Amino acid sequence: MKDSTSSVHAAEPLDEETGSVTTPIYQSSTFGFTRAEEVAKAVKGESSSFVYTRWDNPTVRRLERKLAELEGAEDSAFFSSGMAAISTSVLSFVREGSHLLSVKDLYGESYRLIHEFLPRLGVETTMVETTDPGEMRRNLKKNTKVVYIESPTNPTMKLVDIAKSARLAHRVGALLLIDSTFACPINQKPLSLGADVVLHSATKYLNGHADVIAGAAAARRDLVEKIKLVRRILGGTLDPHAAWLTLRGIKTMAVRVDAQNRNAQTLAEYLSRHKKVAKVHYPGLKAHPQHALARRQMRGFGGMLSFEVRGSMKDAMKFTESVKVATLAASLGGVETLVAQPATLTHTQLSAEERAEIGISATLVRVSVGIEDAEDLIKDFEQALARI
């Protein structure tokens, strides 16, 4: 099925008991048995019976099967947050003495996980220039177990060549893990390009309504089984009600993302012509240095963009305080347009020098474009820029 059809129907048959067209919320912590011998089989995974919601839950399983179909994966695992998905997945494939290779441009907490936390566990990490496959190739090692990338990156909107990264990782027997949150399954299919595990903050485009915290990993079945075993130990399983809300959100993902793609393109083109904007970062612009790569590996250019205000950090703050249709807030991917300064919100974990190295200036503003009317968004940004 096409994505818009899968978003609505995949993994959600009519409820057998009632005929309900929506998946029931199985808000239960545990599941009973009538035969004692079936308990051991269920615990060992030898039957389809559910045991305990930290392990598995019927509502969550429907959601996992839906994402697997959308990503072209054999299975997926859902988590209580995007960072739970990222950290659990990474920890599933590295151990003391392993090497992990990552690009430098990452979400702030992902950066901390790789730069600060993993070395404490005896995992060697190397971070390389995001857009240079040659540097990635030169820093691969015999003990490299994971190559970790984002594409597009948060918040600089750089792209990583997914297919080339996969070939390099597989050359040394490593897995390629990609955070594809900014793209979502509508705009990008990393597994079809050679990636091994695709990760999402499902809080964002998958749910799309700013009312859920969730994360996901999709991959081959054997890789998902390893991730789920670690999830069971660490405990970051998604709650059934949050899973139901995400199932509801995914039903409209294709139409939401299509509107966000159009709005972001329109807004990026407007900002690129504005005298108070120094630079716009959006892969859909022909001026973007990786526009050709974006056209090859993305079906749509996404609803995320960032731009640099001409002036000072206070000028950028003045803009974010002055929007009326948009909102100054964290997060992204919802139906409402949000603006934020990465230097004061999403990437405060990095030093000023580290931010400068990856292109996060004090005047950079990140925009998550919603589904409002594009003309209203342009008028809103016009009046906010006029206040600088």
C-alpha cells in the first residue's frame, strides 16, 4: 500500500469482538493465563501470548507493526521517549571495547550520550565532519560496531549520504543507525538506502499533535529482538494510552507532512529574500549545498528549517518573542508552527565552541513549520522581523 493508505489501515484490522475501527487501549499491566504450561512458553517467546506490559502490549504491538510497514522494516520497537529509543538501540550493539563512529551534528542529548556517557562505559567514540564521507571512511576501525548519523541534522539541516554511509559501515561489519526524525517515513526511507536501524522521536511527526512523548526503532526482526531485550531490562517501554494516541496521529501523518512540506518550502523561499535574514538552511532550496543529495534520498524536503538573523543574539530573541501565529517552544513536528533558538534551548549542553564548530550560531532560529495557512505564517514572520 502507499504511505497514505498504510498510515490509516496498516496493522489495524477491525476489532474481532466489537468491530471497532480503532484499536482498543489495552490499559493493563499484566495478562492472565488459564493453563500454567502456557506461561513458560510465553516468557520464552514461544507463543503470541502477552505477559507483562513492560515486555509487550497489544496496543503497542499494533503501533509497532504499523511503523514497520511504513518504514519497510520487518519489525519495530516503541519506547517512552525518543532518547529512550536512541540510547537503548545504541546500547544494544556496543559494549566495553567497542568503537562507535558518529557525525558531529546531532541533537543535544544524542551528542551527550555519545560524547560523554558511552566513554564512561568503556565504549570508544569518534565524531567526524557530518558532510564528509572521506573523514568517516578514515575513522572506521576494526572494532567499530555502530555508525550513528542524523539526516537531516538538528538544527543545521545538513544531510548525510545514507547509502554511502551504509556501505562504509558494512565494510567493517558495523551497523548504520540513523535518526530520521526530521524526515519521517513520508519523506525518507533509510532502510531502503542500506541503513540497518531507523530511529524516531515519535513525539514529533509520527504523533504530530504535541500530546505524546514516544520513540521508536525499526529494523530487521533479529535486530529488533535484540533491542527489545535491552528495552525489557532498561524499562523504557511505551505506555498503551500513548501508543493509542500515536496510532491516531499516524492516520493523518501523510496529509500533515504534505502540508508541512509545502509550507516550509514557501517560508524558506520567503526568508531567503528577506533583508534581515543572513542565511536559510533548508534542503528544498536550490542554494542548499546538498540540494542534489536531498533530491536523491528524500521524497519531500520536510517541515523543518533554520535561519540566521542579521544582528545579535538579542535580535534573534526579539524575533522569537514577537511571533503571534507561531509559538516560542521546544519540540517539533506538530500541526502548530514552533520557533526556538538552539543556542538557548536544544543545544545548551554543548559549549559555545562546540556549537560554533557545527554551525549553531547565536542568531540561529529553528522553525518547525505547521499546517497553518502559508500566507498567515509569512505575515507573522514579517511582523516579527520588523521588530528587530
